[in-house]
Amino acid sequence: MGCFQNKKLITLVFLTLLLFANYQIHAQVFDNPTSGQSGLSGFSNATAFVFGSSEGVNIEVSLWGYVTKPGLYKIPHTTDLISLISLAGGPRENARLDDVRIIRLISNSENNKIEERIITVNIEEFIEKGDRTLIPVLKPGDVVVMTGSAYTVFVNFMSVVRDVALVLNTVLLVYTISKK
């Protein structure tokens, strides 16, 4: 009888882990938190967006994080950060507007090396003051990263804790049932 209960226990643990893995895969593909939309959102991020006329000079910039439509954008060379975020549908609800980062490659003429420079922009300050000089014009190859708020980090952490607790609870339940 003990051998039969061990097989039941192993089967239940295996099924629990399989269901948990299925849940995680579903959450990654269909409910991707870095996308503003549902339904295979990981694939929608691969889209390139083109704005402006073909007559002017267009540059490519990447927009990542908590915006409605992250992706690669081909925009006029005079586009500033606010215009790019607006083209992307605006910031998402949990976006951190006081810490938007632009990663820019700058060539150093002294040592002929290309260096990365991170420019931090406080959009909340721009909203309060209305000072356009706080908003930089984008350059070719810029990567704009809009991070999530502390609340978003907390929610993501709690979802991991919930998932681990679910697995541990199921294992404990199976262990208790197998002892009877």
C-alpha cells in the first residue's frame, strides 16, 4: 500500500508543477506586464514604427518599458522625448515619470572610443514647470527606458511570493494526504 501512495504523491506533485509551469508560460505570453495590451504581446514589441515624411532625415530610437507601445521607432531627427512617448501612446499607469533614462552612445574624439552616457530626465518636473528646456531632443540610436514605480516592483515581487506559496501549499497538502 505504501508504494501505491508514493506513486500518488509523485503524480500529484508532478501535476502541480506542470500546472504551475503552464500558468507561468501563459502569464509570460498573454499577460506580459511590459506591454500595454493582452494577446501575444511579446510579439507585438518586435514592430517598428515609422513617423514623419521620407523627405526629412529620420533616425531610429528604441523605446522600452512602461509605455503603451514599446518598440523601435523611426522618427524625424527633431523629435524630443515627450513627442516620442506621445507617439507610443503615452506612459502606462505605473510608469515612473521622475526617472526616465536615455542611453546614448557618444564618440570620444580624444581616444577614438564610443562611450555610453545615461541621461536622466524628470518628466514630472517638466509637467510642473512647463519648461521645454528640460526635455532633450533625441539622437540616432538612443534607447529610452521608462521604468516602473516602486508599487510595480512590489506587485511583481508579491506575485512571485504567491506562486511559491501555491507550490509549497500543494506539496504540503499532498504530503498530508499521503500520511493518512
